[in-house]
Amino acid sequence: MIEQNLNAFADAYENDNIYALDNRLMLNWYPQRILKKSSGESLLELGLGHGYTTQLLSKHFPRHVVIDGSAEIIQRFRHLYPDNPSEIVECYFENFTTDIRFDVVCMGFVLEHVADPNLILKRFRRFLKPRGKLFVSVPNATALNKQLGYEAGMLADMMALSEADLAFGHQRLFTRKSLERLVQDCGYKVISTEGIFLKPIATHQIKQLNMSEAILQAMLTVGIDYPELCVGLLLEAEA
């Protein structure tokens, strides 16, 4: 069953995994970038994940609907954020339907998980208002730390899924070009693509160096202009 598969990945979203630092930085960063680039009264968000983005975005949109197919992740979110006002719908993305048209649709680190990204992008275009904004974030296969690992012989194939990818339920990786082409082919106009987290070394090395929060935040700020080298990509498009 799909639901069993989704719930099987729930433990990867605990905050004690190896990439907890990356998650804290990136998932608190890109919603702020979305808020700088968007406006309106309503937002439709795909996936709860760690809950960071839902908690942040819910403070800025009077109507905030979130879809998630995992009952366990929904329960975990409600336990962590009992006062969150978002409307949470337990549903697979492929089955979701509504008569509402939203100002913003957010697919934050979703398309690497789903069986058919084309289907998801095309289906959710119908839920956007005319000239409504789509924001998509995905892992980037050409991140600087991965390129360095590849050149050092520590990584055989930058496009191959790692053990961490598999633990999170990832089915694919993206490059800037492949993401932009996918979104355009699904009927959107790409407005911009920026980077999320310019990380020059592995996470465990960053921890060993005990880098300051100021340096970590600088990696996020500088990374905006270097999408091809960042850990993640944030694409802005309109219907």
C-alpha cells in the first residue's frame, strides 16, 4: 500500500538524523524567500515534512491548506505544533481535488519523492489562480560538496541516490536544467531559480569545525546567486 510506504519514511523526519543541521537551515530559509517573492490570501502546500515550512508559512496566509498522505507525519506535526491554524488534508497528491483556486502553490522538496512529477505539476496547475505563483524546491545533484566528493573519488556518480536519499524516500535527483525544463514542459513560465545553502564540505565536517551560526547563514545568503552549486534549488514560476 502507498500509505504503508509513506509511513515507513516517517522516522527519517526526526530531528536526530545526520542531516538535521541541513534541514534546520534550509527548511527555515526557503519559506522566507517564498514570502519575499509572493503575496495573496491563500497558499496550498504539498507535504508537511519536518513541519518547519508549514509553521512559518501559516503565519502569513489567512488560508493555508496542507496536503500529506502520511497519517503518522500528520500526527507528529499536530503534536509538535498544536496551535498551528493550517487546514491539513490527509490525501495523496495524485488524488487531491478542490474548487478553491490559490494565490500560491508550494511544492517544497516534494518532486523528488513522487512517482510522476509531471502528473503532479500538471494537476496542481488547475488549483492556481490566473498568474498565481508556483514555488518548487528540490535537492540539487550538482551541489559543490558533491562535486568535490566526486573529484576526490569518494562519490562514484553524482546522480545516484545515496543511502540518505533512500531513507527519505527520494526517487530521483534534479539539476537546474532538468528542473526548469520539467516545469516549463508542464505549462508554467519559469521566473527565477536560486540556490539554497552553498555548502562546500560535508555536514559532518561542518559539525567538526563548529562553524558559527553567522557563517552558516552566510552560506544560505551567498547561495542565492549560485543555484548550480547549492544543496537545493528554489524555482519560482507562474501559471
